[in-house]
Amino acid sequence: MSKKNLSILDISLTSGGAEKVISLLLKELVNDYHVTLVLFYNEIHFDIPKEVNTVIFNQKGPNQPFYLKFFHSIGFLFRYNRLLKEQKISYAVSFLAFPNLINGIAALFNPKTKMFVSERGFPSDNTSSKLSLSISKMFYPLLYNRCYKLFSNSVYINQDLKDNFNIKIPMEVIYNPIELPKQIVDPKKYQDFNGPLKIINVGTLNTRKNQSLIINAIAGKENDYDLSILGHGPLIEELRDLSKQNNVEKSVHLEGKVKNVNDYLVKSDCFVLSSNTEGFPNALLEAVAAGLPSISTNCLSGPLELLHDNGDAEIPKSEFFKAKYGILINNNDVEGLSKALHYLKENPSELERYSKLSLDRAKAYELKSIYAKFNQFITS
């Protein structure tokens, strides 16, 4: 049986979560399809399999003035539409809002192509202004609904799209895949634990990721905790100043952007996701796969699904909740996080237990398993 032609559309292949998912799916897609990766701009962080036909519409990076991006988008639409026809694409998959809208427009001119859109963030919290939210509520239903099906990485994203954006096409949840790392934490190491607790966080240094929550939670406890934050962003100086104000500057290490994230994870004792909002947090998933005990805010969306099978979780203010596979706290709850960290530090047996549970939990997100669900979604 001959392979069908499939395309993946995105803005670029930077180091973001959606791009990581694309890079992993490509490894499996090439076994079943003739794959074309279409990028609007030439910024590539992840490796692309040699079997993939990569088409880049603009050889510059995406950081360009708004007016140029506006004119580019018109050209992108025409070139993308022509590519779909010339390459006789059977399945066209897009990731993130702007490519999804382009896919929705292209669906008008390509009735023989099955168009799929993928929403990767919580839509109602994933807009930069009221104007942006209003525009989304206008164009999402107008263009997303012209596509064949939609998939996201959270049940809460799909519910939000249905309730607040009037999306009516079939929707499914396909969680982010992961390649299980060769180097993992040995849960037995916690049997000899005597502190300080080595905490790690991975993410862009911005308001949404809220790393200040962790620094405030360990304030004045320099000898009890050692915090490493991997990532770069606009709040780096603010976080440095906050560390000094809280007298923990010697215990807070802003490592910047690194490629070998897993090397840092396996040298740590505990992962903390401090975000106010997520789509489905790859950083938390990678920490779980490395075997780290994890604490996460119960933000929308992802942590409850990953750490508690989406079960009920009542979390009193200033307290924490022992979930099936990790610990959950309320958003921006400094005291709740402080208590959760103290609990793990004083109970090495819990560190060992959650480490074992993390390794077991990660198996559900292994690449081949998630890809099988994705392929079934495409072809059904």
C-alpha cells in the first residue's frame, strides 16, 4: 500500500512545547507517510528527520515588525494553498493559533484535503489582551469549524473551545509524547537523603511561568533548599533582585537556556512547576519521565491530568494535596508551596515513593503509544 502525503504546518521549529511535539511525531510519521514540514520562518531548534521534505516560506526568523508579518501572512496563504494542491496532500495538520487559522482558510480551497487543527494552549487564558480575545472569539469558530477535526493536549482546552469559542467540529485529546530518557533518577538515592533539597524549574522567565513563587516559598531558608531555574526571559533581573531581597541569592541559580535539560533533572531532588496557566506542560512531563518527585500548581491545564488522572482534588488555601503521582498546590500559593517543599524535605520516603510513581506514570506518554493514538485520529 502506497504512503499518503501528509503536511505539518507551524510558524517555526523553535524550542517551544508545540515544536517539541512536532519534532517527536515526525520521527514516527515518516514511517507511514510522505511528510512535508511547512514553516513560515527559518528558525529551527529541533532535528528534522532526513526523510522529511522541509519547506520554509521566509528565510528570516519570526521576530519581525507586525506590519511585515501581516504582509507575509498573505503570501504564506497563497504559497501554502499552492503547495497543498501541487503535492496532493491528503492530510494537513497545523499547530498553534495562526497556522490553524491559515489551515481554516485553506480548507475552503482544498475540499479533497482533510484539514486538522491543534490547539496547544488554554484559549481563554492564552491571549495577550481583550482585543486579542475578541478577535479569537470571532475567527476561531469561523475558521476552525471549516476543518475536519481538532485535537488538543487537555480535556479542559477542548471544553473551553466548545463553551467559549463555539467550536463544533469533532475534538479529541492527544497528550504530548515523550521519549523516555536513558538517564533517570534512581529512587533509592533518597534513602540517604539529608538535604538541602535540590529544586529545579524549567521554563521561560515570564509572568505566566511565575518562578517568583518558588523564590518566595524558600525565602530565608538558604541552608534548606538549592534552586536551579533553566530558561531565559524578560524577568531574569527581577528574579535576581527577588533572590537578594529574600536572602537566598546564593541558593538560586539562574542557569539560562540549556539543551541538556535531562542532565540537570537527574542531579536534582524535586521539580516544581509554578505556572499560572499551561496547555500541557512538557517541562513537568520531562521531569516525571526522569523520575523526579514533582510539585505543581493546579493550573489550567495539564497538571491535574498528568499528576492525578484528572480526578477530584480539593486543595485548601495555604495547603497542598498529595495526588496520585505528585503534589498539587493552588496557583500562586506561597505558603502552600512552602509546606509542600518542607513535607518532602522532611520525608525522604515520600521522595522515594513519588520518584517510583513518576517513572511508572511516564510510560503512558511514551512516543510510540501517543503516536498510535495520533495516527488513528488522522485516519479514522
